[in-house]
Amino acid sequence: MKFTTMTSATAAMIVSAGAASAACGIESGSVRILSNDFAALHAVADFAAKCESDGVEVTRNATEEHKSIQVPALTIDPATYTVAVIATNSIVPLLNNNLIRPLDDYIAEYGEQLQPSQLIKVGGETMAIAFMANAQHLVYREDLLAENDIAVPTDYDELLAAAETLRANGVMEYPIASNFMPGWNIAAEFVNAYLSTGADFFEPGTAELAIQNEHGMEVLETLKAMTEYMNPEWVTYDSNSVLPIYEAGDIAFSITWGSRAGAYLDEEGPAPAIAANSGVAAALAVGDSDIPGAALWWDGFTIASNISDEDAEASFQAMMNGVSPEMMAEHPTEAVWLIEGYEPTEAAEGVIANLQGGARPYPMLPYMGLLHTALGDNLTEYLQGDESAEQALADVAAAYETAAREAGFLN
């Protein structure tokens, strides 16, 4: 498969002119939205729901389990959902199983507001509409850094040194939190850091794994060092659980998603004083690299194959309202929007710094998901001190190779 997606420059594009989207104009149909669970996607779904009428029903399921739900839910006929909101990697299994339909005809009729950078093309056909860029980055307490004469970290070594200073000064014992929960989250942390090394995950042009090397070791050792400055409950940390810890004043550094930055900086939220003293910066580099350690992602929507044409058309129209400039105008800080008229806010500074620093995209390869799963299943024992880094990488390789052979990617 050949994918055409946004480049770093496209994702960071700032345009000043906005165009009003057309009214929904849907006579009938069922719109059923499956998505991840965070504020930007809630905003999109809320605006899609404005298209509801006597003849149009709009329902949504926003859940962190969306990745495990989407393939079985779209495989049945008719599909449970008409819209799957996806990201860079989660579109791949939908494409592999022919579960989503081309969108070019709908774009021609209803997609006047879309920019070329939003059209995710596969084999010359538009299979998804991107509406936001995303990446992990650093959120930090400006006041605590200033009080302790600490510069904003730019790499993991500086982060660890800053954490040690805060600990030695009696400010806090565990200054760092990141999404280290076993499974998808810890795998994403490895991927982010490995991308910073500049190395590739696979041998060029093949599905042969290439992480059992000095780069893989350096990444694991970096992640392990972080756990020394994280609460012993770090195995429970994901995006939803870390934010309240930050708002409680228990940490000074959070490595989190750009789509969450608005909540960290919200001075009308639960912790206005902390929000007012918070800043965002690029993701941290690993070792001697100057590449931010964060995969660049896009989030977008797809339309299911196994639904009626009426529901597909209604769903596309409703989602055009969901990703309209009007939605963006009401929610400017919720994301780095790829919607015409977007002007970056303070909450977008971390993601834009990643883009400007040359951060690399998450690999859109059919077998990358198998590696992500293998990483998520096999890193925690090392991080908890129960096995060596070499053994952890060997376990990852064995799990990946078994899955890749079963899928036909390896002989």
C-alpha cells in the first residue's frame, strides 16, 4: 500500500482565511460514531450531532478501547458504526480488511471546505479526512523550574537532572509522569523515543525487525531511568490518569499528548494556579540526538463499507459539520487543527515545536501494529527490574516475528 499523508510542514500550516461550512442538509440516515475519548473528539462529535433531526439519528461511543472495537464492529454487516475516527496507525487494519470506503464522491459534493492536506489517500483514493495533528510533548511547571534555577529540558538527560534537583531540594520525590501503562501506552513511549535516535524499526524495504541494537538498548535504559523519578504506581499511568496528578501539584513534568495540552493550561479548570504557571515544549530527544522524541500523528475520520449508501452519505455530511471552521472557532485550544482558518494557540506550541524540530511520523506500515503490540506486551518486566534489556528486546522480537509470520509478512 502506498500512503500519501500530511508532511510536517503541512501539519504546521497556518492559514488566516476561513470559509463557512454549509448547513447539514441531511434528510435521513443514521450516523454512528466510534472514537477515542478526549476533548477534541468530543467537540467534533458534538458538532456532528447538531445535524440530528426527525429523520437523522446521531449517536457516538467515545472510548479508549476504540482500537480493539473498530475491526469487529465494522466487519459485521451492517456495521455497528458508520464513522470510525482513527489516527495514523489505526487506519491500517481497516484498510487491510476493506472495512472503509473511498470518500472522493462525497468530497466532490460536500467537501468544499476541505484542504488538500486533509485528504489521506491510498492508491489514489481518499480513504480518510484528517482534521487534527497530534504528538506527545512536554508540559512543565514554570514556577518550580524558576524557583530551582532549572532550564526547560530539551532531552531526557536534562529531564532526569531536573528531576534529581527537585528531589534533592525537597520539592517532590517523584517529579515525572508519562503514559507508561502496559500495552499500547508503553509501546508508544518506546516508539517515540526510538524515533528520536534517527534509526528505523525495520530493515529497509522489508518487515525484518531492526531494533535489537544500541538504539533499542539506549531507549530502554532511558525509559527505565525515568521510572526512578515516577511514582511506583506508574504502571497505572495513561493520559486520563496523569492529568489529575498534575493538577494536584504532585508532579512537575508530564509527557502527554498535544490534544491534552489545552486541559493542562486551562485557567478555568480544576487547578487555575497550576495552569497559570505551566508551559509546553517540544518532546525530549534521546542521547546525542536533536530530533524530538515524538511520533507525528494525524487524527481523522473514515466511513464504513458495510453500511447503506444513505447512512454513508449522511455520516459524511454530519462529519463535515463536525470538522467545520465553526467547530474550530468554538474550540481553538483543543487541538492543532488542520482545518482552514486555524491559528495556533499556546496549547499548540509543543506540537509545533516538534514539527519545527524535525520530529518523524509514526510509520504507516501494515506490520507496525504487530510491533506495537509486541512492545506493549514485553517491556514492563524490564522496567520493573525483573529481566534485562537484552531479554526484553529478544522477547519483543520473538513475539513480533511470530505474529508477522502468521500474517504473511515474514517467511
